[in-house]
Amino acid sequence: MSGNKNKIALRTIFIGICGFFFILSSSIFITLNSIWLYRLFVATLNLNETVNLTVKGLMNEYHRIILYLELPWIHRLETTLPMSNRALMHFKDVKNLVIFNNGVLIFSLSSLIVINSRNNYFIEWWKYLRALRWNVLGMLLVVVLGSVNFNQTFIFFHRIFFHNDNWLFNPTFDPIINALPESFFAACFVEFVIVYMIMNLIVYVYVKKYKCKL
């Protein structure tokens, strides 16, 4: 009897972990690929003028960067704007993180699909609902930290994920940084939080409506 309880507990923990990483990784994926958000900043702040490009030219540069980050078979970042070796190394580091995130997204989504197609009596879904509430509380804490001083939070996360200072671009050698203002990254953070919260809500409603009644 205790063996069955342990198996149920392990299944519940596993789906909780998969659910968390699915929501996190998909929120990152959606935010990263929100080309519309950068286009809005380009139009509003005339960012193309900071690098002496047309709007179309700057958007093409941004598309190249996103494609490089997302597609594992693109091994070299080629842009019209000059870029130092340090900047190229940083984008390579970012690419590795993005590819890893996409892998997590695929694995967690696949696991959730398989689990959802099997017997749901062997999962304590009500405990998963509790985990989703903790997810929201954790994100609210991140929001508070980001709201107090976004610049320091931005620097803090860079120091966690990057073990070098290649992310400190020099505008003289890496003019692309002039077209990537801090306000844009702050907007990305806001979008990420909104997407994360919405996905938590969708999963919470789905589990509560369709799973907890089984």
C-alpha cells in the first residue's frame, strides 16, 4: 500500500516539475520570439537612427539575431553592423541557453502529453494545484525585485547565467547595443511575467476543471 502511495507521490512530483518547466520555458520562448515588441520600440524610439539604418534594415538585423539564437544549425551570426569577438561570444552563450530552453520545452511538453493520455487516478492533481499557486507567488517575488531596481536585477541575472563580462558591449565596436535599450529588456521582462501568469492561470483552470474531478 505504501509502495503505491510512493509511486503516486513520485508521479505527482514529476508532473509538477514538468509543468513548472513547461510554463517557464514556453514563456521564455514566446517572449524571445515577440518580434512585434521590438518593432514597436523601433517605431516609437526611432532606434534605427541610433545605428544609421532604415527601419527595415534594423528589423532585418534583429531577425538575423533571433534566427541565430533559435536555430541550432546556424553556427555563425552574420550581421550588417560590425560586432566584436566578445559580442559574438556573448551571443553564442545566449544561443546555448536558448537551445537548452527549447530542449526543456520539448521534453516537458512531451512528458505532459504522455501523462495526460494515461490513467489520471494515479496522480494527486490537487497537490499540483498547490504547486501552481506557489509558482505565482514565486513570480510575484521576482516582479517585486525587478520593480525596485530593474537595472540591478538585470545585472544580477547576467552574472548568474554568464561567467564572463562579454555581455558588457562597447557601443564603439558593437553599435547594435545602441538599438537595444534597457527599456526594451524591461518590456520583455513585463511580457514574460504576463505570459507566465496567464499560462499558470490556464493550466490551473484546466487541471481544476478536468482533472480534479476524476
